[in-house]
Amino acid sequence: MSTLSTHVLDAVRGAPAAGIRVTLFDTAGTESATGVTDADGRIGALGTELAAGNHRLRFDTGEYFAAQGVEAFYPEVDIVFTVGGERHYHVPLLLSPFAFSTYRGS
């Protein structure tokens, strides 16, 4: 069984990004789970078992920055990733109002 977690860090504030809504879409493009980052910017378990194939995470970054009164360029960030073998997948997001980066976490 493959599982998924995520972590969002606000690079400008140098702190976890709490309160970001994250939506997981399955291999068919159907919404399969949603969650909100906790005070540490994490969602420890998003969805249940992930099937092999491409999945998409959508981070509602516009809502996050609007709540802080910060103008931002990206209203949402979509990350498409591939689930292969059975394992735990961790998808971190490093965020600022005008840039973002991600990598395969552990």
C-alpha cells in the first residue's frame, strides 16, 4: 500500500504554512481526498491507498496569502507525481508569493 503526506513551508516568513487547503486527485483526475495543513504546515496522511500512476496535489495558495493580506502571483499550485511501487510518498512545497519549488521527500 502506498501512502502520502505533504509539508508546506513559507519561505518569506521562514515558518510552516498553516491553513493551506490541499486536494488530492487520483489517476482518473477525480478528487479523492482533501485536507488542511496543521500548525506545523503538515498533512500527515492524505487519502488512503494510492494506486500506481500519476496523481495530482492542488495547494490553494491564493487563499493562504489572501488571509495574510499578501498579494500573490500563483492562486494555486498543482504538483503531478507518479506512484510506482508500494511505499510512502512525501511531497513538500516551499512557497513564496511569487515562486515555489518542490522535491521528492522521504
